[in-house]
Amino acid sequence: MTGLSPEQRFLNHKSGIKAAGVVRRFGERLVPKLYAHLNPMPYARAVAMELMLAESLRKRGYVVFGGH
């Protein structure tokens, strides 16, 4: 979880700032239609929704990395 926008967080990953290696190596772009309806979201709700969202994306064929 972060207070940064998805765009800024992605740029940080790509430039090596608190970066996930998988994003730095393989990340190509964001897909705003997948998350635009979720922002902004209170932290507590984001924590509760993280697992559910990761599973939903996996079922739709997306690869999801991290501690989900």
C-alpha cells in the first residue's frame, strides 16, 4: 500500500525506487481501466480488498506477483 498514485508508483518501480524486480524487468505499462474505479480508496479498505482483487485478476488471465 502506498499514498502515491499508481502512475508515480509505477515510475518509481521502473527507476529502481523501492522497486519490485519483476516490475522493473517486465513491467510495460499500467492498465487504468483495471483500477480507475478503485481510486482513491481508504487504506483499511485497500488492505481488505487486495487479496480479492489479486484473485480476480488471476482468474481473468493476468499474472499477479507479491504478497497477495
